[in-house]
Amino acid sequence: MEREIALQILDDLIKIPTVNGCEGAVAVYLRDLLRRYQISSQLIPLPGNNNRVNLVAEIGPQQGPILGFTGHQDTVAVTDPQSWTYGPFWPQHRDGHIFGRGSADMKSGLAAMTLALIQLKQDPNFHGRVRLLATVGEELGELGAQQLTHLGYAADLAGLVVGEPSSASNALVLQRLGGSGLIAMPATAPQAYGRHLLFRGHKGSLDYTVTATGKAAHSALPNSGINAIDNLLAFYQAQQVYFKKLATIENNLLGPINAAVTVIQGGEQANTIPEQAHLQVKIRTIPEYPNQRIEADLAALVTQLNDADPHLKLVLTILASQPAVITPADSPLIQAATIAYQKIWHETTLVLGAPGGTDASRFVQGNPQLPVIIAGPGNESAHQINEFVNQVDYLDYCELYQLLAKIYFGEIPLDSRN
């Protein structure tokens, strides 16, 4: 496909504001685009919400293994829009970068996968079976992936490529990411490698809230009430001790468990003792200490504190729980991807664990042995002000996804590296 058409498609997607919702316009755009190239697709809205629509498209024969491509249509919110150099939803091409909300995470990956599907469909020598899953609600709860998994779209996949960001904007940034511990460099890392990473797994996640209930009173008479913030802080302090224990547990690929309190709320006004307070936490989990065990630990901690002081009235609520995803290093999907990387960038590829989660956590629940890789054109600017994707990365991934599929289905030998 011509370069200008590929760039226009990405621009069109960025212009559609899909901040944690409203993905229907993207799904319709992709449906119409695929239809122009004789590729049929299904639009699958979330129940009761026709403005949030997943898309599923497939090419190839009716039988045989299926390679999945998946990307999400939603973006995170625009923080401080006045600080953006350009309008977040008006893509700008400057100095080799394409700026706009979702450019890195992950409309560039989704566009590249869609274009790869079109190119593969037009290639008379390609006979593999590829399924595109464009999901809604990844940034808040993996809602689309959960629905598609429930409907069985992951159950028959033989492999899955997630187009989330896996590139650094430049080599220096990659070195800094490694030095910061955000990505764990393997002990066997080659001396010379590029900035395009390949992830064969990522941590799971556990989201929960703890609510403390007190008794409201006038702040001039604090002893006549029970301060819910004080009660919540009792849990916070005990939880910090528990977090230190979790941080000592590591996985060779994914590193240690990470935990962070991300929301604290309590009180209504300065002259009233607060009746309720709550905090929210996200824990990035690993197989060595699975989510269910952490949930049991937290429940026991809440019970212990409540038993010691009934005035605390602590309540634990699990909001979401997703498992870690790890694919064996000798998987044929990883072999195909490393060869494709070598062909595109002529450099050794680092195969690592991703620091953040993806829709794959949902899909593997419907297909526990599903091999997964994360490979996409985005970079560390995801979720940030002035988010961007390198234009060359986007165009390269349009080609890489095609090449990966051809290698995976044996149309290019696995030992072909030139």
C-alpha cells in the first residue's frame, strides 16, 4: 500500500477522539476500509452500548491454524490539553514524528495491523489464516477483550500478536529504560541491539479498593465522631509493610511484583469529621505469587485489623484481576518474530518482558496455552503530553506484521535471516 495512504489512515484514526469510550466510529471506519479491499468484518458492540464497538475480521481458508492480530481502539484521557504543542486530536507530522493522542498507544499499531491484513489478503501467494481483533475499553478494564473471549474469538487462536508499543524513541532512551529497571535486561543480552524490542510476556494486574467507614461529627467536637481517614491510614500503614514483602518476590523475565496506591479520597469539607474514606491500589503481579494468593492475603489483613479494632470498619473490594502472560522462549511465534525483526532492522532483537499489561490477559483466560508476543510501533511517550510515534516505525511495522505472518505460516523458512 502506498506510503501516503498508510499515513492518511493513521491520521484519520487519531482524529477520532476515543478517550475511554466512543470507539464505534473507529470500528465503522475500519469496517469500511476493509470492505474496500473485499474483507468482511463483524461489528460487536458492548451490551447496551452501541457507541462502544469491537471489530473482528479474518482472511484465509476456513480450516487451519489462526494467527491473531489485536489492538485496542480507545485512548487514555488528555491531561492538561493547554500544554500540548499541537491539538491532541489533530495529528501533526514534524521531524519524523506523528503527534497526537493515541499515536503511540496504540492507533499506530492498530492501523499497521489492519494494513498488513489488507496486504496479505491481496498477496496471491499467502495462504495463512489471520484474524484481526480490534477491541474497546482496554485502558479501563479490557472490556472488549473480555467480551470477545466470552464469545469464543480467542479459543481457536494458535498465536497472538499484540500491537502495543514495544519500541523506544531512540537508543539512548532504551538504555535509560534498562538502567531505571522499568524493563529488565536479560543477563544474556547481546552487546549490540536496536531500539525495537520484542516482548514475550507481561505482568498481571490486581486492582482493588479498601473503604473505611467512620462517624460524621462537627470538627469542633472530633471526639464525638470517628474519623474514617484515620481508620484508612491504619490499613495504609499495614499495607505498606505487606508491599515490602511482595517486592522481594521476582520472576526472571518480568522482575519483581510492583504495588502502588493510586487514589485516596476522604472527607467532604474542613469543618466535618469524615464519615468515609477509601483508597485504590494497582499491583503488577507475577506467576510466582499469583493474584488469588494476594487477594487472600489482603482479605486476611483486613479481617485482622477489623478484629483488632472494630471501629475501623474496613471493606475490601476486588475491582479487576488479570493473570500474568508468559510465552516460552522457544515458541514458533517468537522464532518467527525474531527472524522478521532481523529482516526489517538487520539487528539482534532483545526479547524481554513488558512492564505494563495488555488485552492478552483476557484472551489467555479463554485459551490458557496461547502463545503471545507484544510488538508495536509505539514508544515511551504513550499516555504523555505530546504523545508521538516515529513515522518510520509505523511504516516499518506495516511491513513487519506481513512478514511475521508469512514466516509463521512457513511461506518463508524459519532459518532465513537475510
